[in-house]
Amino acid sequence: MAHNSTPLGDTVRAYRRTAGWNQERLAEESGLSVSTVRNIEQRGHARLDTLSQVAQAFGVPTSALFAPGVPHPVGDDDSANRQLLASLRQALMPPVGIAGETLADPGEAAEPSAVRRLIEDALSLYNSDRYESVALMLPGLLRQADAAVVAAEEEGCHQEAVLVRAHALLLAGKYLTQVRQYDMAYQALAEGIRLARELDNTLTAATGVTGLCWLLLRQDRFDEAERLAATTAEAIEPKLSTASMGELAAWGELCLRIASAAIRNNREDEAKQARRMAATAASAMGHEHRDYRTHWARFGPATVEIKAVEDLSLAGDAHGVLSRKDQGLLSKETLEAVGRPSAINWHRHRLDIARSHVKVGSTHDAMEELARIKKKAPSWIRHQPMARYVMEDILKTRKRTLTREMREMATLLNVRA
């Protein structure tokens, strides 16, 4: 029988035939339906968690199934994004002439301390889910950071100004990764890491690497993300008895990146080992901690625990996720004692819970989780594919007329009701 040819479909079909399986056998081994397997081979695309189940059945890393191909056409809203990001592109990626000069708006001269305060304000807005405000601040902030470096060369405080510029770039990279503007995010992060290396500021460079690993994970580049995080973690591994909070947090965050990449790539043993290292760092700290001058994200015992629960979600263990919901390190009492994880990590954790509720048939509970996240972080949830997947699954099981809340959620997440 003739079949459609797609890079992913051809790769999965080749693995299946090498194993001597028909589609029914692959469905049985992977825990998927025959129609899902047929859809992957014929249409050539699948959710990452579905693809991971196929890879597990074959006993290969998920990345082994990835194959190059022509990208899908850009959506109709690309022109709108180009316009919205024009000012940020000008500040981050100015034109360069043949003599090496940049034709950029030089910005207003500012003291490094003033730019640092702007970074702190923008990071606070980012952590409060106020992405529109961050987007408005970043172009001017980056131009001021550039101008501060130029002015500092004349005033003898060059190193401080360059470090501030590196922090401004890392903030831009963090924001752009969150809103899935990956090429621009890479530009910002790579330049921030380069500046930190020039200053021999290891923790700032490691912070940039942590952000770059997140970007690679978002692009399904699991092997590269794991390797980058592992080599950097090895280079900065602290002595637990004398390490500062910033050193422990930076190392612990890199260990979390190793685990996140490994578990997505069906490397469970490596993920478990990295989770143990992260837990060691968190235990030595004793509570959640954040200081953007040494590491960007909040890190501590609660953060490590929600990432361990995320592993269960990625493995499809819905009952395991729900059994640890609001228990142990994630109980209300313990969170009050050790501190809460960052809002973004917490919302991502609640999406895992929503997804698990759907898997066990509790769509009402899943909808309640989505509604709580929407209330607290409407801008954040709009950018989350997992939220769309959960909503799609809720709608598939819905036999009655949709509630107003469901219709509004579907509209927010761009899911066809």
C-alpha cells in the first residue's frame, strides 16, 4: 500500500520495520492507539510526549526519531509579531556595516547603577507575569546598557558597565525564550555569556548557560542541552561546606537542566542522578533562594520537588503526580517554611496536575486547575503548548454543551471549541 512520505513518518516506519512490528504491535508496545500510530506515520507529526512513548517502545532516545524537513508555513500572525518586536530587534540586533560599525541608536548615557535598577524592575515585572510591560521596557533598557558601556570606557568603570550589559542581555534572552522567539533569545543569551566570560564572572556565565539550556529544551535539542548543562555543572561544582547560596543555586539549576533534558530523551538513569545532585544542593541551602546577580531563577527544596513530579508527568504516571499533589515538600505548611518556588515553575507544575487529572478522567478538576492559572497568569498561560494540549483533551471528552468558562479558555489558548 502506498503511504505518504514525511521525515518523521519515514523514521518511525523504518524503526518499526527493523523491529519486525506491524502498526498494531507498535501501538501495543508504546501504549498508544493504532490510529495514533497510523497518524504519526502518515501525517508526520506528534506531540513530544507521544513521540517519547514511541521512542521508549523502540528503546532509543527521543531525539533519534527527529528528522530534518521543510518547516511548516509561517502563520498569518507573523507580520504582527514582526511589528511588535521591531524595536527590540533594533536594540538587540542592529545593522552592521562593512567597516564593522553598528548603525544602532546609541541610546541615552546612563550610570550602570541606574541600568541595574531598571533590570531589577523588569525582572520583577517578568516574575509577576507582566510580559507586556517587560516588552515595553526592554528596547530602551538594552540601549541604555550599551550607552553605559560606551560612557564607562571614558570614566574608568568599564567592568561594572559590561556586567550590567550582560545581565540586560540575559534578561532579554529569558523573556524571548518565554515568548518563543528563539533566534532572538539565542542572540541575547550567547552575547551575555560571552561578556560574562570576558569578565571571568563564572556565575553570570553559568546563569546564561542555564537559560541557553532552557532554550535548547524548548527546541527539542535534548542531547545538546544535557551535554551543555553537564559540562558547565562539572566546571562550577561547588564544595558544599563552603559554597555560597549563589554557587549552590547556580549548580543546582544546571543539574535540573541535565535531568530535564535526560528525562525527555528517555535517559532515565541520567535524569535520576542529576535530580539527586540537585536535591543535594537544595538540601544544603535549606530554603528557596533567588538573587539575579548570581542566578536568575528561584531555587531550593520546593523547586527540586516539583521538577521531580514533572518527571512523573512526562513518564505518563498520572496517579504518581496526583499522589504527590500538595503533599510533603509541596504541602502548604512546608512551603511556608522553606519558601515557594517561582511563579512560573509553580504554574508549570499545576499544568502537570491538570494534565494528570485529564488522564484519569477528572476533566472537571483539570478545568479548575486551568482556571486558577488563567486567573493568576493569563499572559503566561497563553504561551504554553501544554495548556493547549490539556484544553484539547478536555474538549475531546466533553459530550455536553461547553460552559462559558470552557469557551473563554479555548479562545484564550487558541483551541478550536
